[in-house]
Amino acid sequence: MKRGIKVIFGVFIIISAVFVINSVLSYILIDDLDDEVRYAMHELYEQEEIETLFLGSSHVFCGYDPRILDEISGENTYLAATPVQKVDGSYYLLKEALKNNQIKKVYLDMFYLQYRDIPAERGSIQMQWIYCITDNMKNNWNRIEFLLNASDCENYIEGFLPSARYGNYLLDRKRIERVIKSKRSSEYINYENVPSAFYKGAYVIPGGVGNPEMIADLDNLEVAESIISEYSLKYLNKIVELCKEEEIELVLVTTPFTDFYVQALGNYNTFYAYMKEYAKTNAIEYCDFNLCRPELLVMEKDDFVDYHHLSGKGAVKYSTVFAEMMASYDKMERQELFYDSVQEKMDDLSPRTMGILLEKSKDEEGVYFLSTVANYDVDVEYRICTLDEQGTENELIQDFSDEKMIKVSQEGTSYKITVRNKSTGEICEEGVISL
């Protein structure tokens, strides 16, 4: 009996020592003075009167302006959004927020890419988006459970002992001195070095405009055949159940992308139809603003910074429409404000080209096939040239012709692709991409 107690006590001492050492190493190795998630998580824990909570990834903190949401709704809003936030992260952030807040409504962002992964396939890149949440969570059971479920056991050491991820800096004396100095500053201790664009979880610069290139290699970004992984579905169901238990109104929302992105995916309607059916089955609401009718919302090119993130200007426009829709229409009325399918929307638009899509060859390395994304059958030809580091045309690969293939000779080469309508002779699309 005494031997057993000694063993248990010894194990306890060892574990305690490991965590103490981790705390010391984390303090001197982890450089998080300018970590935006650190500020957002601190602010979340400081909140005590959140009435409306938004959960999701960068589409949330780039897409919603809490100033507008608060003014129109008359409620206190907070965006618990983090980069590449998966649905399990959304679930645990909701549980954390509920500890100090009487939340009335939750808006959960439904970006299709964040719902198809599984813990066994999460590598180091995917795990960094999990760690940006767990590293800033309070040490409680939610954090432990999140780390245990979010990956395989091979990631447990780096998850529970964050300093293990920074061991390569252990002998970098200058870096350690700089990190220690920054953590002793009032900016760090009192969270004073807040980014100017940060407000209640959002990173929005009102009036900021974008000029995105409508050209992309969307390889492997189409909606997966399974649509939502079993793991993601489990956590989506957990959020639905938790909201029902807490008598919280849950609304599933997709922030708008460019029409180019929606059309280029080819099968986005499978996700849209799946989510509409899921919402109906669970007696909740789903609003996909990619399918919002133009009487309420028309997004322009400068409303985006890339083909699926809103600019400051776009966030203000979208937030205004979103808040007014939620305040002025009931659930049944809102459903009439959306198209029933992607095809219905595309048919309703005037004929137009939207951008240039590159598809990687499955048979030959370094080969890409071109297509022009449009909502009608358009006959086009392509001009392709390389650019130097200054953006000046370097080598003409082909003048306008029907050839739709690029053979990449050197990785990292920038290509300028110009598309001309064969019927009218007009240049309809142009873009630059590095392959």
C-alpha cells in the first residue's frame, strides 16, 4: 500500500516538474507579442455580456463588422473567430463563452472546406490552427478534451507542452532575450499592443477595398464526395444539441464568396443542398449568402480581397444587409430571399465571364489545363507569357490560340494569362499566377 502511494506521488512529482519546465520554456521561447489570436482569446474571456456569438474561421473575422451588427440588432456581439477554425474548435469556444455569458443567439459559419478533415489526417500545418486556440485557452477540462480529440496521440506532446514546438530556438540567445524583454513589457502584460483593426474579434478596416485576381488553381478544393466528414458531423451535432440545451437560437451561415469561386468549384450546390436538408432535419436555419437574391445583396469585385474573403468595404456592405435581414424578416420570410440552387442564380445573372481556372493534370507533372469560368457557353482563346520579378513580360509562350495547356518548366514561374472572346474579339479576363 505504502509502495503504491509512493509510486503515485512520484508520478505526480514528475508530471508537475514537466509542466513547470514547459511553463518556463514557453515563456522564453514562444514569441506571441503580436499574436492576434492571443488578443482575441483574451478579449473573449473578458466578456460577460455577450448576447450574440459568431463562430468560424477568417471568413467571420474578415466578414462581419460588430459596430454595424450591434447598432442594427441592438445586442452585444462578439466574434469568436480564429484562422482556419474547424467545427471542433467552434464547439469548445462556445463552451468557454457560455461560462460567463448568457448567449441568446449563435451564428456558425459554414465554410465547406473546414468540415471535411479528420484528426488522423491533421498534420503539422493543420495542427497549428488547433494550437492557436488551445495555447490561449484557460487550463481546464475543455482544453484537455479538445487536445485529446483533435488529433492522434503523436501530437499530444506538442499539444500539451507547447514549448516542444520551439525546441530549435533553445540555443538562440538573442531571440530568447528579445522574447523575455517583450513579455516583461506593459504592452504584453496588459494586452495594450492591440492591432488597430481589431474590434470585438473582428479585423475589419471600414472602407478598405480589394482588387483580387480572378485566377486560381483550385486543385482538390471542390466539395468532397462525403461533403462533411463523420468527425465534423459529430461536432456539428454537438453544437446543435448544446444550443438546444441552453435555449440558444442557432443559425448556420455562409459568408459570400465571389461568383467566380462558387461557379469554379463546379459542385458547390451539393454542399448547399446538404446543408439545407441538415438544417431542415434539425429544425434550425441555414442562410448561404452566396445564394442571396440581388434585390438585397450584390457583391462587387472590390468587396473582396481574394476570391473568398471580404474586404473592409465588403464587410460593411454585407454586415449591414445581414443584420437588417435578421432584424426585419422572420425565419420563413428569410428563406424566400435566397435562390434554391446555384444553377438558378447563375441563370438569373446576365451572361458573363468570371475568371480563369487552372486544373492540374493527373497524368503529367507540371501540366495545367485552362478554362474560363462563366455562366454561359463562351468560345475563347488564350495568350500566355511569363513575367520577370518586376512583373514585366518576359517570354511569350503562345499568342492567342485555342491551346489550353501550360507546361511549367521551372517551379515558381509567374504566368500572365489573357483571355479573348473569339466572337467579339474583346479581352474578357486577364490574370497572373505563380506555378
